[in-house]
Amino acid sequence: MSLIELPYDPDVERETSPIFERVAHVIPRVEWPLHAPYVAAINRLKRERNAVILAHNYQVPEIYHTVADIVGDSLALAMQAAQTDADVIVLCGVHFMAETAKLVNPGKTVLVPDLQAGCSLADSITAHDVRLLRERYPGVPVVTYVNTSAEVKAESDVCVTSGNAVKIVEALGAPRVIFLPDEYLAKYVASRTNVEIIAWKGHCEVHERFTGAQLRAYRADDPTLRILAHPECPPDVLAEADYVGSTQGMIDDVGTHRAARVLLITECSMADNVSGTFPDVAFVRPCNLCPHMKRSTLPKILHSLEHLEHEVTVDPSVAERARAAVERMLAYSR
């Protein structure tokens, strides 16, 4: 794919000046001439295509703050995707998120800027693995994290996110459930419910790198530091945190407590984006980047919209069953 560099001319400067004034506290002025031509072109093309851009919280600020129409965690994006009246959806995140958007919008064109934007967690389990687990534990409900392929979702009873996993597991009313694929999220859910959790050993390559020792070192430097951790992190990390929850839960906690200094234990673009909403909060930024999330760029988004590449499709025989699992999750979340 050849990506052409666009010029930063006076017309683009005038067109994008109001956008830059809104985002100047998170995007350096020196970078703006590189981003602005793509921002202008993307926003024009969105109107022509009746397109909407969904961006996960882990996207870079120049995507999150300038071209995204809807931002949020996996649950928020899934819910908003189900409600959009756009003809084209561009999902700036990873492949399983685009598949989920397609599941709840089967008649729309769903694009992902880079087909190689995968996920270590989604890659940790296959549909065949789920079928083997069902054989081993007959009659036990299968609860699957949304960070999975459509094929895995199709073998599941219900999907969950980190924000609603405990609620949905308890609502099933079963004495035990198979919880896939994140081992650490499964352990967190097990600590919050009396339901027996049968876990898989999948991990997120970003969150598994954090350690409790790192957090203790940060707190030793500043005892007033408020630490917020994602439940995909190891248990020793969660034990050191002041709050454990989804990315949206972290944002809500920052707004509620307004701590002077906050440490977000998750993908590091999250702090870049949240700081734009809370300029009075100082964010300590341990930077574990997700290489897959960073595959989306402004030039790739523009190319995707111009050529309607790379379209995400799901086999109809898989989609019907996977859609049912996602729709059960959305029903629990309303």
C-alpha cells in the first residue's frame, strides 16, 4: 500500500485551525503540519461516504481527538456500533473489534485501516479449543471476553467486557462457568464472585508486563499517587492498585476523585487521551505500547476510506452464532 504525503498549505491550515486549538494541549504544535492535511481530508471524506470512525481508548491522540466520531472501550464501541446510521464504519482498534462491529451491523461496510492489527489475547485461543472445553465440561456455560475472534464468540454462550464480566457471570445463575481467554481477568472475576471460574491461560502482551514491584516503587516516590489498573494485569499488580476496572471505569474514577497525580496501569496512549479531558490532573506514564493498536495511522485511515479497503467480513454460518453471544452481552449492559 503506497501512502502519499499530503501538503500543509494555507487552506488546510485555515480548515484545521479550530481543531488544533481544541487539541493543542495533547498534540504538540510542531507535529500539527504533519497531521493536519490528513485530518482535513479524512473529515471531508467521512461526510462524502456517510462514514463514522470508531476509535478505541488506546489509539494515538491525533486519531482519538481529531477524526474519531465515537471513542471508548470495547463495550462502548460495540454499543455505539449497533446504533450508528452510517453506511461505512472505520474501526480504529484491532481486528476483533472490527469483527464485532460487523456482527452488530451485518448490512454495513466495516473497514479496518490495517488488516495486521491483531491481538495476542485473541490469538491465544481457537474455536476448536472452546469445543474441546465444552466436551470436558458438559453443560457449563462458556463466557467469552470480547477480545476474541468471531469464531470463538460463535462457540460461546455470552460475551463480556472487563467492565461487565462480574455482572454477567453472576446473572447467568450457574454454579461454575468457563471463562475465556484472559487468565488474569478470570482470576479477578473469581475474586469478586462465588461462581467457580474455569480459566484459560491467555494473556495480553501489554498488561502482563506490569508488576507489583513497579507499582510499589512508584508509590514509594509519591505516597499520594492514585493507581488505577486494568483487570487484565497480573494479580500482584491489582493488589497494589487503588482502583481496578475497565478503561471507561478508569476515566470515571479520574473524574470522581480528581487526584493530583494518577498512574494508569494500561496501554500508555490511554493516559495521553484521558489527560485531554482532565488537564488539571498530572498523569504518571509507564509506557507499555500495544504494537497492534498503533498500526492505525491517519494516512492508513484516509487510504481505507478512499478505496474502501480493508473490509472486514464474517462467514454467515459463524456470524449468526457469534452475533447472538454479543447481543446477549449488550442486553445485559442496557
